[in-house]
Amino acid sequence: GQQLNQSPQSMFIQEGEDVSMNCTSSSIFNTWLWYKQDPGEGPVLLIALYKAGELTSNGRLTAQFGITRKDSFLNISASIPSDVGIYFCAGRLYGGSQGNLIFGKGTKLSVKP
Amino acid sequence: DSGVTQTPKHLITATGQRVTLRCSPRSGDLSVYWYQQSLDQGLQFLIQYYNGEERAKGNILERFSAQQFPDLHSELNLSSLELGDSALYFCASSAERGRREGETQYFGPGTRLLVL
């Protein structure tokens, strides 16, 4: 089936550092979503992107919908300990089943105080 | 709080048994999605219902079934359970079709199923 390549798989950073992660695919997407999941909890929507080239911020988080529509990135600035968790990208294929999301395998973020 | 509720939060059962997981979508949302999350598999889409009708099917086993009721809550039924069915099961909901913003999915807290 279709796949999203999410990288890096994990990150260990110092508090205060900036973080960048991305998702790529060989297919075209019409929606990109970024979620954060804490252990034992459900994914929480961080940012939703609907147009190629769109750049959207949510506090210290910034995400962009790649101009080719095949990729997206998420940046976190000035990381803090509560940023720890697993970040998932999810996309809806252009022309795909309505509502059917494809998820990346996640980026596990660890922040050292 | 996403507004999506799931019960029970934890479920422990034995192989061969049958269980039912319940999901209530956000107020006004018509679509419900079910996902399975195992340690080594990430989030796997199982099935989607829209306003009571099945809309899309993913990697759902024949031993699993779901339905959405007139009040829009949904149930996922897992039968003849195997050890490998142990996982987190998430429900998500979205508002409407036809608008990308309306199709954004919001997840519930999940049900952790352990099959012994």
C-alpha cells in the first residue's frame, strides 16, 4: 500500500534546541496533518495543512505543505520538556478515499532538561 | 480533550473471546474511523463509517466488524481473539464530506486491549 516516509525515527535533543522532522512520499497528497501522541493517549491534532505551499504556525510549531504536494515538514522551536512524545504525520492522497488517512511511522522526541 | 470518547479504557480478555469497543464522536461529526496501533505497526486504518453507512475499509480482519448507530456512536466488535490482537484501538471522528477541513480527524483516548 501507500507509504509515508517519516524521518527521523527518533531524536534526542537538549531543552531550548529547535527540532525539524519531515514526511515524504512518492504520491501526491491533498491534505497533510501533524499529530502528537503521548504514551497511552490518543493522537492530538497539532496542525492541518490543505494547500500546497501553505505554511501554518501553532505557537512554537510551524508546518509546511510542500510545493510538490509530496512532502511536509514540522518544526518545533525552543523545545521544552513537555514536547516529549511521538509526532506523526498523516496525509490524504489526492484522489484517494474520502477521510482515509495514511500515517507515517512517527518521530519519537526526547528532550533533556 | 478532542471531544471523542471511547470506552472502556482498558480491556483484558482471553484468546477466543469476543469484545466490543465503543466510540462516541464529537458532537455533530458524522464520520467515525477505527484504527489499530500495535508497537511495531504504527497506526493502521481499519474502517470508516459515515452517517450509519460503511464508507471505506482498510486492513480490517474478517473476525472484526463495526457499525454506526442512528445516534452516530460506533462499536467495533472483535471476535475469536488472538494474542496478536493485543493493541491500542483508536476511534476518530470528522465533521463532513466534501470539504477538506471538515474531514480532519480528531482522535479519542483509545482502548487498550490485552489478550492473554
